Amino acid sequence: MRTLTDLSRPVPRPEPATQADDTPTLPRQAPPHDSATLHVTGRARYLDDQPAPANALHVAVGLSRVAHGRLTRLGLDAARRAPGVVDVITVVDIPGHTDVGPVFPGDPLLADAEVRYAGQPLFAVAATDFTSARRAVALAEIEIDALPARLDPVAAAEAEEWVRPPHVQQRGDWQRALDDAPHRLEAHQFVGGQEHFYLEGQACLALPNEDDGVTVHTSSQHPSEVQKLVAEVLAIPFHAVTVEVRRMGGGFGGKETQAAPWACLAALLARRTGRAVRLRLPRGDDMRATGKRHPFHNRYRLGFDDADVLQGGDITVIGDCGHSPDLSEAIVDRAMFHADNAYSLGQARVTGIPARTHMPSNTAFRGFGGPQGMMIIERAMDDIARHLGEDPLTIRKRNLYRPEHDVTHYGQRVEQIGLLHELVSQLEASSDYWARRSAIRAYNASSPVLKKGLALTPVKFGISFTAKHLNQAGALLHVYTDGSVMINHGGTEMGQGLHTKVGQVVARELGLENAAVRISATRTDKVPNTSPTAASSGADLNGMAARNAAMQIRERLFDFAAEHYRLDREAMCLENGELVAGHGEGERRIAWGDLVQAAYLGRVSLSVTGFYATPLIHYDRASGQGRPFYYYAYGAAVSEVVVDTLSGEHRVSRVDILHDVGDSLNPAIDLGQIEGGFIQGMGWLTSEELKWDETGRLTSDGPATYKIPTIGDTPPDFRVALLEGHPNSQASLYRSKAVGEPPFMLAISVWSALRDALASLADYRLSPALDTPATPERVLFAAQALRQATATETSHA
């Protein structure tokens, strides 16, 4: 293992394809992230580090400053004459498709007559350097006749302004259940959006080919979609476009669909000029032009019995989708799928409305609508507890999915409910929840200003793309004659350790050290027609495809060895870099390299494609019923906060997490994903506030005005553990479970703990309304409202 001193010294060797160093690692151990050393030494090459030809052009994009209007004049003569400018394009210069909507139409590459949001691209300038391109953009003469901008998604929903039709999921007679319930509550909730704030912004490099094609290096989670859209914009066949992704400096969903338009612009300019073209968005332009996590307006009307158990009711979620469909239909659907979180709703109806506003088209973000959907039922759990004078954890435990109450409102049976209950019970005990609850109540009784809060919230998150056709993956595996292995798959690496896990899978199947396996960049000419790296399914899908390829190679080598060496075919295995055949005195061992060399001389193919498609899943959208998820991942978190009720400031003092990843593929990487996901979720719920002015212009367009969590916001007492002894009940990759998105929603416990602290101002009898993000201003206003409500009660007593 290298020391910090060793890491500070330059290493005189080229960057490896994936492995961070050459230290041998047994295949069943958990190797470090494949690029960890490269990251911390600064040698990891991101897209903007890629060398470009000396005559490469640089692109700047002109954006609208009006949220809605008619483009009446676009004067670009001065921009074309500006120093260094080589080409300027508008919508009329696009030879093929002008709409780059990923699923449904509605996303013009460049605006034509109508402007739909502030930040919409109007034209692009290619110049010999980026500064010249930016200066030329500023010379454009733009005239837009402003029209009224629709900025309120609730008003849009009421006016039936949708990007897609509303959707309903229903189980049982929800109205009767609500009417007959002894107790009923209802509430509204606003859940704010979130900027992806990836460290590496949207970027691409397009290189024209001699055969009239183009090669695009892009920071994208979906290379195949980039290939498709570039080809359609250029009006050329898909095979004329090659897209490559080596690594991304973060994605989080913001590069699933919204990396493609920039690649299309760069490719178009590369084809027009015959020169390499680099396009990278400055942070401010990136934030103004691209979509974000959908803000949601949620409402519940729920009935419960005298035992505090939900009987049923009605939940509505309204997503602010922006100006176009993008992925909003699926995102609102997933919010609906997760409006129950880990609780049986009883007889319930859930309605999802994808509202259209004059905003950038909001898009995928870690959790894909699931977090926004969970928020409404978690609010309800707290509200019921305050209404009945119970602890919120008691109400949550009584309403968890359980025997005879194990079917969701969309008809899927919830498996491993015993695991869910055990996980919550284990965390309840290991976190000393009840002892801390007593101590916090005593503290709050004697502390008039500083108030502490505590909350335990669970997570049940469905794993699979809800669009069935996306649940497939391919892989390409080569074994070279020295025994080294190269695997290429359709997943992209955005820092989450996907390549590390896939490399482990191949090494495990072939009985090799992890260092013997390399993963090349994701390329559309290696593995075609790939799904995006999203929905927490990267390892599940691509790992299984890689495993399928490795198993084919293994079986092919076994067949060869049985004939060539005259060995028993049924008693073979690959382990520790050897083929082992037979037992005891008759055992024979053949080195992996010797076996591969002999197979090559025997004219055995050492290259194979692998494939995997997720079984069992289905969903009937017409009826709102089905099994959209292959399995559920579970988790729970306990958060403790302290709130200054005179300023609204708060600190998260301790967090305990217990998370279910089945049989972990790589515990170190999984723990890192849980920690990172939690902190990102905490930022979404407490500090990351998106602000627009009354004209629809984004004002929080940089790190000075948009506050992501820093290292100082990390809880000083942060305890994270993986649930052990519970492999996945489904035949997933080595019985593991996905870990990318589910931990994000563990941060709901922070928001619930803030509400708990505020509730102490009313002796826990009232449930505070606290929209998100729970900024100091919102926390302060909630505290003031509770104090006023308590004073009113006292005066009436």
C-alpha cells in the first residue's frame, strides 16, 4: 500500500485504463476505487484535460434572458465579424432534426420563433479561443417580444397545462376508507428543487472523421442517446457517430439527457468547419441553461384508526417539469411509486401531475422523483404523531409494510418485510433512540432558545428503470494471449465506482486478481444501444452483462481444456490464476496464461459479448398496476439536530445509518456512496435553495448564491453501517443490491428532526409546517408560527 509520501511523487508511467495501482488484490477482496490514486494526485484526465488538435475551435452559446416570448430579431453580423470567429449557427443551419427531446418532442436544439425559458440557447459561436467566442456572443443584437411567463406549477396544473397527461394509481375504495376513518388529517407541502452542481460542468469535444462521420468525447451518462441525437441532427447514420466517455466529474442525473444538446452543437460545428470543436459551459451558463431536480407541490388527505394505523386516503404530487417533457413523465411516476415510502397506505389513490412552466426542463436527479414522493408521507407520519401525542417513531413502526399489508398502491408485493422491520429495530437499538429521546425532551424543557430534535426515518426504494426496455445491458470481453483481460460495458463512470465493481465481477468469474482486468472507456462502437447509467442500475445491469461474458469465456476454455489436456470437464474451476482440474492426487493445475496461450494456438475465440435483461418486471400504465421494480433496497437513519430558534440556524450533531445493500460487492465503495448520498440529500433539504426573480431568471446561478454542503456541514458524529446477513431475495449480481440512489433519501431524517425540534416549542402538540429547503429563514418563520399558535392557545384557555 502506498503512503501519502509515495502519492506525492510523480509516477513515471502512462495512465492505466482503470486500475489505480499494480498492487495485487484477490478477486473476493474489496479493491479501492479504480481511479482513486489518479483522483487524489490530479492525474485523472477529465474531458477538458483531453488534448485537442492545435487548430481546434471553442464554442460559446448565446442564451435568452427572457422566460417566454417571440424572437423577432437575432442580429449576428457583428458576432460573425468579431476577431477570431470562424462560424456562427442558428436553428436554420441544422441539417437534420431540430428537436432533441430524449423521449417526447419539445426540446429545440436552438430556439426558432418561440422562446420558452430564460437560459434557452439561441445561437452558437465557434472561434479560435474561448474568450473570443464569449466576446462575440455579447455582440449579438437580440429582440424578444416578451409574453406572460407561467412560473407557478400549481396554477399550471389547475389550468391543465401539462407536459404529459396526469396519471393515477389506485388500490381499493380510497374515498370510503377516508370517510369511514375515525381520524383524518390533510396538509400541503412544497419540496424544493436542486442543482446538480457536478464539479465538471457540461463539456464535449467533437472531432470530424475523414469518412464524413464524427467522434464525440462527452461528459454524458448516456452515450448511446448522444450518438442517436447527434446523428439525427447531422442527418447521418448512427454508425457514422462514435461517442466515448472515459469518466465524468459527477453527473447525478444532470448528464443523462442534458449532455446531448451540447454534443450536438459541437458536432454540427465540427462538420461545418472540418475542425475539432470544444464546448464547455461556464458554471453560470450551465446553471441557467440546464434543468434541475423537479420542485414538487404535494398534498395528502389520509384517514387512520384508533390504533394509529393508516386506513387509506388521497395523495397528489405536482411536479414542476419546466417547458418540455424531457424525462418528467417517468420522474413524476416514480414520485407516485414512492409516495408510500415504507408504509402501507391502505386503500389509497395517488395522482401525479406533470405541470408545464416557463423554466428550463427539469430532469433526472439522484432518486429520480422518489425523494420528492417520499416527503409527503413522512410529513404525514410526523403530523399523525403530533395529533395523537405519540412519538413519530412509534407511528412509523406501526405503519410499516407487514404481513397481510404488503401490497403497494400500484399492486406490487413488498418482499423482505422482515428485513425492513429488523433493520429499523437494529438501528433503534444501536442508536440508543429512546434514551436520547428522553434526554432531548429534558434538554428542551430547560432550554428556551436552543432546541434539539431527533428522528428515525426508513427508506424503501424500488430498483429498476420503470421504462422496461431500458433494463438491459451489454458487454464486450477480450482475453489477450498474455492472459490479461479487457472488458468494455455500457455503463459510464461518474465517480461512483462502477468500473471497479464490474472489474471485480470479471476477475471473480475468471479466478484472477483484479489487476489482471482492465476496463476501457465506454464507447458506442464497442457496446451498442446502451441504457443510461441511472436508476441505481449500473452495477446490476452492466455487472451481469460482464458476468455473462466472463462465464462464456470460462465455459469455452473448459471445453478446450477437457479436449486438449484430456481432463474431466465436470471437475474444473478457475481460481488464483490457475485452471484446477481433478481432486487429490489426480489434481492438475494449469497457469491461466498457459491455458490462454494454448487456447489461442488451438484457434479458440478469446473474445465474447455478454448480455443481460432484468426479469419479472412489468407495469400496465393504463391500470396503474404492475411490478415495476425487480426488488427494493432498504435503509434507515437517525439524525439529531440542534436549532437556534431565534435565528433559524441549525447543526446536525449526530447521524446513525444502517443500510441494506444485500451481499455487498464492495463494502468500501458502498459506504462511500451512502455517506455521499446522505450529505447530498441533506443539502437538498436544508441549504440548497434555487431562486428565480419575478421574470423567470435564475438568480442563484453560482456558488456565491447557491449553498451546497461543505465539509463543515458533515455531522461530527457520523456512524454508517451495512446491514449484514440479508442477501437479496432476487437473483441479482451475487445477491447484492443497488446503492447509488437509496441512501439519498436517508437525509429525510434531518428534515424530520428539524420538525421535531420545532415541535418542542409547542410541547410536541403541534406539527410545524416546514417546506424545503429548510433554510434558516424557513426554520425561523416556522418557529415564530409555533410560538404564535401556542400563545393564541394560552390566551383562549
